[in-house]
Amino acid sequence: MKLYSSRRNGRLPTIALLSIFLFVASCDGNTTSPAPPPNPGTTLTPPVQRVIGIQAGHGNGDSGASLCSGANKIPGIDNEADLNLAIANKVVELLRSVNGYTVHLYVGKDSRMKGLKADAFVAVHADQGKPGISGYKVSRFGGQKGSGLDGSGDASDRLVQAIWDEYGSATGLIKDTSPGHFTDDMLYYYALGWIDTSTPGAIIEMGWLCDDLPILLYEQERVAHGIARGIVKFLGDSTAQLPPIPTRLPPTQSPVPSVTQEISGVLFTINANRGWQDTGISIVRGSQVSIEYVSGLWFEDPPGQWHDASGEPNPWICTAPTCHEPSHDFPKYALIGKIGEGGALLKIGNGLDFVAEAETTGILYLRPNYGDVDIPIHNPQGAVTVTITIR
């Protein structure tokens, strides 16, 4: 009754107003159907929000370790601090490409790291250049020598393990698990003590600034990918997408060209603990090939004595029938090569210049003159780097 009484006061009753509104809405020419309710099966999940800290070790007046004496440098990188910052910047760039990731860069003893609360924190360093040593190391605060873990299986342990796994896969570098190479400065790194105790933290020594320098200088994208992918793996974000890992320089696979491929001074590192290693470089008939030893030592034999690409010092040729070396008339631990899977052996040592004949067409392979059956038994260490030029 009260609804009709409002008409007497000069106002339309509520029911009448509602009827007029519905009628106008149905006649305004707008035939668009209302949006259907969202399908629960296609609901978009918002990106996971993460905060990550990356520290470039040294810097701000602290140059860190020196590069290997006589190493070929690149502009802007004269010491460890320069190298750490260059790679840390690339790590930050990769991680910032992931939607939802907030990444902070710290250089040296940045006080902002004190009490830092984050989902992950990684300090980026490299080892003092010592010939004959190769490999990378990862540790947490208070980690054990040789593994960098403390065995608790907590978040910092898992972060360290993820970087161990991904970095080697991305770079091809070997793990350096020698207990003597894990110093107290690394195991109790100050920045890992500064961050909040709830923040998972790790420090990586990316490689040695002598034998591993070619990779650290010329393949920085791969190095950065190894660190970034370790962090993403630890965080467990299945939707996080990083760009593809760049092809190794030179590429591990390339088609054999029909004309001479010209290459000038390409660096290639040969590891002691592997057999034939594909340079990705094709040699065709008539190619003028030059292979020159640049740096690095391998094979500690006897203890304390490392050898260069010629097998020096004290080169030794094994002539016994039981010798496993591919070349029985060339020094043990010297560098050898071949062109194509079935090519004749090339005795390279510290250098070799030759013109490829028709029967030597194919991919260039390099390796140490050391037996395949001996590698898994003795696990030799070290690497040598050469330049390859083709005209």
C-alpha cells in the first residue's frame, strides 16, 4: 500500500520506475550480450613476486684479484672487480626480464645489504689467476669445504645446489671441489653475514682468472645464464622464462661450408678431462690453418708440476704397447688434433701451421694426448687455450 501512496505526492512508485528502466534498457539498440562468467579452467595466474639481490664482488676502489699475466684483455675489464660487475649486470638484466622479479644490484661493501630481506641473494666473484687450475665453486655462509653446503638442506643449501647444477651446464666449466680452494673468506663471506638470516644466500667463484679467463671474458652471456638459471631453479617458478642460452663461441656444431671459411684468432679452450672436443670450426680443402697456444696449464704430473700444450716441462713419450695415448710418437699431455671423425692425427703442441688437403676436410677436433681410459681413473685437471685462424 505504501508504494501507491507515493503517487499522491507527485512521485512515480518504485515499481513503475523499475519497469521504465528495464524497458529503456531493452530498447536502446545495444544488443551486446553480457560477458560470460570466466572459465575457472582458464583463469590467469598473476606472476609470482620475487625480490632478488645480486652483488658484484669488490669494486668501489677495491680491484680484487688480478687477471692472469699476459692474458688477452678486453676493453673495460682490467681486474676481477671489472669482470664481476660486467657479469653481475648481465645476471640482473636476465632476471629482470622475468615478470614479477624485482632485482637489486649491489657493488662491493654496499651498506644496503645489511639486513636485506629477499627471496635469494648471490655474490659474484672470480678466483685469483693461477695457471693449471680450472673450475667454479659455490658456497653458502658456513658451508663445508669441497661442497659449500652445510648439510641442513635448508633454503641456502638448495640455492647453492641449484647454482652448482645450472652453472656447469651453461658454461661447460668443471666443478672445483678441492677442499683447499674453499677459503674462510669464501665460506664466511661478509655479505652473506650481512643479509637477514631469513634470506637464502650464496657466493659463486665463477672460475680462475687464468685457465678459465677466455670463457669469463668472451662468453659472459653464458656465464650470466648459469647464475640466473640457478636462481630461477631454486625459486621453483615454473612460469619464469629466460632467453635461450647463447651458442658457445665458437659454435659446437656448424655445417661444413663449400668454400674456405675465414676465421681470425678465435679462442678455444681444451679441457684435460675430456677426449676429442668439437671446435665447431669446419676445415675445407685448401684452408690455411694456424693453431697457436695462448695460455693455460694442465695435468699435474708429478705433484706440483703442470704442463703446457707441448707437454713441457720434461716432455715424455710413451712407447710401451700398453700406452693409451692416441699418438705414440708425440709427448704425453701435448695438444693434438684431427679434421673430421676419421682424420689423421695432427701434432700441434704449442703451435702448428698447415694447409688442408682434400682428405682432411671436416670439423676440427682437439684434445690432449692422453688416454681415454685414463681420464675417468685419474680425473686430470686444467685446460689450455689456443687461437685458431683460417685463411
